Amino acid sequence: MSLPYTVLVPAISAEHKLAALCDQIEAVFDRANRSVNCWNPQSEISVLNAMPACKAVAIAPELVRLLDIVDELFLLSE
């Protein structure tokens, strides 16, 4: 999604631990890019948005959870 970001973490003593942490952070952003990046035409949400209305489709459990949260917030915020 091409946004700069900063992640603050406690001091890490070993370089390999820092590298592993950076890999984990990048993996989270990669999953988000594949799932909910509206600018990525291959992302799951873009494909879902391009589908005809009222067509049943299987989506990833992570996206189901996110959409459930969105529905709940929609109801709570009226």
C-alpha cells in the first residue's frame, strides 16, 4: 500500500532476532497486501468487490473475521 511505517520494539540483543522480527513484520504486511489492499487488483477484497452481487464465494478466515468486525462497528456506530 506504499505507506511508510515505523515499528517501535524493545532493544534486541541479537542481530538474528532482529532479522526474524523484521521478517515477521513484513509477512504481516504481505498478508494484508494479498487480502485487503484495494489498490492491488489481485487482492482478495478487490476480487470480491469485482464479483456480481449476491454470488456466494469462499473467503479466507482472516477476511471473514475482519468483515465481522466491520459489521459490528457499523451496527455500534449507527
